[in-house]
Amino acid sequence: MDRILSTKRLLIRIYTAEQMEQYFATKPKPELQELFHLTSDESFELARQKAMKGYTTHRSSVRFFYMYHKLENRLVGDVAFHNWYPEHRRSEIGYMIFNEEDKKHGYMSEAVQAILTYGFNEMNLNRVEACIGPMNVASQSLVLKFGFKQEGHLRQHYHKEGVLQDSIIYGLLKEEFLHNQNT
């Protein structure tokens, strides 16, 4: 059974790694493409490969959050706690708004608020990390809004479009998040 978070404008469906694996093993491609905004054969195949190879290892897992506009009943974007290490009570957060027309409306702020609350309260997280490209000012502003602290700069940290890119590392502790919620 799907868990759902609700905000003012969004319904956020929560999927475990096991649910995603089951979906890709049993549901038809068109349904999966619509459900998870897989707009090309390449994006579908990449998602299918990830699901079939397994998101979960003996030490890490993932939790997916898909954001739907309440009034328009359409997919707006997604968030994930990936590289989730339950034993160490930490995870990395990643997020995306799918369409340009949905950007700059505060949807991601609304979703991240609910998802961080869920992560700290329901997933027993103590730390959430974000790895953000130095030029991604919008993403940096988002995490700073929630009290993330810049902790480092990783050189040539990830490969994107044929180029090794840097990441700025941000971290947020549960106590900081709770303090920020009460001020």
C-alpha cells in the first residue's frame, strides 16, 4: 500500500525500493512511463535497469517521493533519499521538477519541507546530505532555506554529459532542522 504525504498543493506518493522493483517487474512500459515521468526510451531503460539490478544493498537503500499537483492531478517532480544508510541514520537527497512551467512556483520547497519531516521522523534519519553543482544556484538556495550548512567542495565528483563536475556538499542534522522549524 502506498504511503502519501499531503501539503497545501501537493500529494506526495512514497515508494520503497522493493515497490519500484516490483512495479518494473510487473507493470507495462506505458504505465511506468506515465507513472514515473520516463519521457524517452533511454530514461525508461535506465530506470528499468536500476530497478532490476536492485536499489538496495546489504547496507544502503533508497526511498522515492513523487509529487502530484492536487487540483490538476498531474506529476510535478520527484525527490529521493538515495544513498540511504539506515544503520548510520543518514541519506543524500536529490530532487527534480520535470517541466519548466512548474519551476519557480515553490513546489519543491513545499515538498522538501514535508519530505525532510518524514525523513527525520519516520525514517529515523539524523543527517541529510545534498551534493550540488557550483552553478546550480536554485538548488543551493533551496537547501540553505532549510538550514543546510555548506561542508565542503568535492572536485571532479561526478560525470555529466562527458565532463567531470564538482559538487558542493551540504549537510543538515535533525536537531538543526527541528530548531529551524521552531523559530
